[in-house]
Amino acid sequence: MKRSVIAAAIVGLCLAVFLVSIGFSPVSKKSTVAKPEDNIGKQQAQQARGAYLAHIGNCMGCHTRQGGQPYAGGHILETSIGTFVTPNITPDQETGIGLWNEEDFWRALHEGKGRNGELLYPAFPYTEYTKITREDSNAIFAYLQSLPPVQQHNPPNRIHFPFNFRPLIYIWRALYFEQGIYQPEAGKSDEWNRGAYLVQGLGHCNACHTTRNPLGASQGEILGGGQLMGSNWYAPSLTSLQEASTSDWPSHEIVQLLTVGLSSRAITTGPMAVVVSQSLQHLSKDDAHAMAVYLQSLPKTAPHSRGIAPELTEEVDRQLQHGNKIYETHCQDCHGSFGQGAPGAYPPLAGNRSVTLASPINVIRSILYGGYAPVTASNPRPYGMPPFAHILNDEEIALVLSYIRNAWGNRGSIITSVQVDRSRKGAQ
Amino acid sequence: MIWTAPLVFLFFIQFAAATGIPPVNAPDTMAERVKACITCHGPEDKKGRDAYYPRIAGKPEGYLFNQLRNFRDGRRHYQPMAWLLKGLPDQYLRDMAAYFASLKQIFPPPEPMSSSSADIELARKLIAQGDPAREIPACVECHGNDLMGTAPFIPGLLGLPRIYIIAQFGSWQNGGVMRGQTSDCMSEIAKQLTAAEANVIATWLAAQPVSESLLKREHSAVLSEKMARRCSSIVMQPPELQ
């Protein structure tokens, strides 16, 4: 039985490779009569547009390892199905995509197929990129081809059995992949549609902000929040008012959060801070506004699970008092005695939804390891949060966090030292 | 992005008006911005539950900048530093390095030394003359005659806890400080030293007082050509600092 499934899959694969190879034989370039300088101008404009789009899609974020050459790959993605090492997408002929053409690139983005028609693992978010238009795809390709080629061999992916059997991706795709460019919704403004295109397609927000099943497929509601694969971070729901929905925010404040990395209500941390500094801060004013309009309009949903606030028994009260003492010693200087924070530097903790999230993993992590707000053009030298992993023990972190989650009008579940310990051990 | 600046101000007003609670004042200084660093590398020698946080005040700017980059990019392996610095661009790391390099901070009192006179003699000899037979250069050759470092890339060795120096020797010996750097002069030198030698050097260094005049002196800026060549993996570097 098993064998016949595999055999069928192999036949399918061969057929697909065959179809792909006849479907995409090299196209002859149409000769157009134009002055050479016009062409150069057009080419430069296309590359410039591609550069912008590549930034907004944050291609560099995955295709560059920390401290490495831009776009030369080597970045590691840990997932439930294995470890992926991102490829070199500079135009080096041997180690990059120097031998690719526009068509190859389009097929990767739109259909999730490699240059030889092989099916790509969806660690490359073609489930989102399929919505990108052909024109944008060509522009991004033109930009990538204009980069200096970098010769860099990256180590191969290490994918667990049985997922290393590529034809299984056929089944995966049949279940989870819907190919097709973004279709504007009639009755919505151009701005809204532009925002939807950016959020759903190029920005691939749903790659993180949703729950994934063990096969790595987005399974939760769109933008409904979920834990990042292979990492101890939770990407909050963009639709729940208990999490990171912005439906009750003024749009300019959403723009500020996306492009500066902090606003008076929220601050981006962890992987989102990286996305802001690498990508979103480069959004044009119009595109940032379009994204804000779309995000604001997302349907409101209930959170995955609500944190259950404790009953104020004597024991709980004692714990919170103890947490308050720790807060006064270590947190109050920056976050204030009323959790009010310092605008532009230290986020308020009173009314801060990321503090009271049902899943405490982000806030535990922030206390353990600290971190900086993203560096952006309008915030080039952000303020930072110190790590406390070596200063406070698990019990103390649990106490202070329980206090913060239940002070100044906040309500959230009590955190235990076991949760902190788990975070220390599972951090990546 | 200039258009966002007025917004920050606007929210400030809004928050204060809505709650009646004045926000915390965060001064617009580097000292405030590096608060995240000084829970470990603090001025009053505040330590966490283990004592391996070295003094960084007054070390050469280029050295600090390189270490920040090495930590961020995983070449020098210490996960908490990598997490803290994740995503910060070179320019900001340079600002941080310049800030800490400019601090003229009082040194901690020297640690007591109960070594035998033979050990002290051995430490002095290795530090001042090295051991040419084993290709061990004198410490002073790179770290300066006063052992306060050489601008811009070589750190000073005084004011560090003995236990920290011993741990660093251990890491140099087993390749734990700079992973993947093939030609690494300090690693080669550390491998030549016996555990006993590393121990007496660390003990001697930690026991040296630092006078105020030494603290105020500028870093000497000459690294011999021979050592610069031998240690090219350490002194590699950003053109603007050369």
C-alpha cells in the first residue's frame, strides 16, 4: 500500500517535471524598437522598484545570515519538519541564482517550484508569495540580478524523515496550497486592497501570525496568532482585541508601530523588531497607511484562550505583594510606579496587552533576555531592556510577572516558576 | 520618517492628559540607552549570580566594537549577548563602543595574592618577556607596557577578576572564545601555556593596582608589525577605524 502511494507520487513528480519543462521552455525575447537609453532608464526604474519590493517582502531577512553578505543565504530556519538553510539568491552562477531567468523566478514565487521544476518546501512562503503580481515578481528579480554576485556555498537542509521525501510535498500542496495572485475585492477602496495585497502577499504576515500544524501548514484563522515554529516566541493574533488587534487604534498609530517600531501603546520585540528594522521601516507613506487601513479592518475574533485572572486569596495577595517588591527594585525606574512607562523609550505596562497575553512566553522571554526596540531611521538609537536571567531566579520572575499582570487594572493569570524554567530551557 | 516625530510628542500629551500620571522621564543620553548593559557591566561592580562579567569601561573603542559585532554575529559565542544585540546595526554598536571606551571609571581594589615568590617571578617573566622558545610573546607586546591595552583593538588586562581571566584562558585553549576563526593568535598562545602558567598570570594580573594617573593615560597606539601580522584575525577591521 505504502509502496503504491510512493510509486504514484514518483510518477506524479516525473509528470510534473515533464509538464513544467515543456510548459516553460525558454521564451524568445520580443524585440522592441526603443532607444537604448530608454531601456536603461526603464531597467533602472524596474530595479529600483524591485529593491523597494524586496525590502517590503524582507527577502533579506531570511536570505542573509547574521553578519553575512546580503542575500547570500545561510540563515537557519528551525521547523518541526527539519532544519532549513536558506539559499544564496545573489546572481552568482554557481552558488546563487545567476542562471535563473524571470520565468524561473516567477515559478518559484507563484508556484513554489525550483528552477528544475522541483517542488519547494513551504519554509519558503510561496503560500503567500503566490499572491504577488507578475510585474512585481519581475521587478524583484531584476533587482536581485543587479546585485553583486557572492560566491557562497551554504550547507544543505537537514530535513527529518519522512519529510525528506520530496514528493510528499504534492500531498501537502493539495491540502494547503492555493495558487493565484491577489484578486482585489470589489466594494473595497484601492487603499484597502493595496494593504490586503501587502499583508497577505509580499509581507507574508500570516507566515508567523497564525498557528501551524505539525506539517508546518497554517492551520489557524488567518492572522489569528500562533507560536513561531522552532522558537519560543508567540506571534500575537492581529484580530483579537485581547492580543494585537488594532481595530480600535487610530491608523496613524499603526503606521507608527510598523515603521518606527514603537508607539505609545506598544513596542515591537523579538522577531517582529527585526522585521521592522529590516523591512517595514522602508514602507512608503502610502503603503504603510494602506497596511494600517487593512489591518484595522480585520474582523474581530475571540482570543485562543483567555488568561484566567486569579481570585484574590490571601496566598495570591502575598505573592503579588512579593512581586511588587521585586518590581520596585528592578522595574520601576524605567516602567514607573504606575506602570506608565516613558514615551518613546520604555513601554507602559499598565494596559499593555502583550503583558497580559494568555501565552506569557514573550514577556517571560523579555524579562529573561532583555532586548532593544528596533533600530529605524526615526529611532536610530533605541532604548533597551536589560536581561534578568542571571539576576532574578525563576521564582522571582514568576512573582514579578504575576504582579505586573495584575497591577494597575491589568488582569492575567498567575505565572509559575515552572513556566519560567520551561522558557529558559526552550529558548532559541 | 521625520513625519513621525511630532506623533511621539502628541501621544505623550495624550497619555499624560488621560491618566493624570506623569510619564517616566528617560534622558536622551547614551548612559540611559546602555542601561541594558550595566546590569552586568555596571559601574559599582554589581554582579549577577556568577562573576564572569568583565569590566568594559575604558577599553579601546575598536576592541569593544569588534566584540559587540562578534557576539551579535555568533563568532564570539555567548548567547545572552547575542540575544541582546540581535538586529542592532553596526552604527549603533559603534556608538555603544565609543561610549564605554570614553568612561574613565575607578578600578576595583586589587585582589589579594598569596602566590609563592617563584610563581610571581614566573608570571612577571611571561608577562614582560614571554617565552620565545615556545613562541609565546610577552603580554606587554600587544596589551601595552602598562597592560592597559593598545588602541584600537587590543584590550587592557588590569581590573579583571582572576577567575574571569582563567576562564578566558580556558576558552582560548579549547576554541570557545572565537569559534571558527582559524588563525587566532590568542588561541595559539593560550594553548602553549600550561594550566599552572595561566593560573599564575591571572593571579598576578588581578592583583595589580591601577593608579589614577594610569587610568587617565591614553592607550598606547603602537602594535608591532610582527604582532599585527600574527594577530590579523583580531585586528582585522572596519576601514573607518584603521
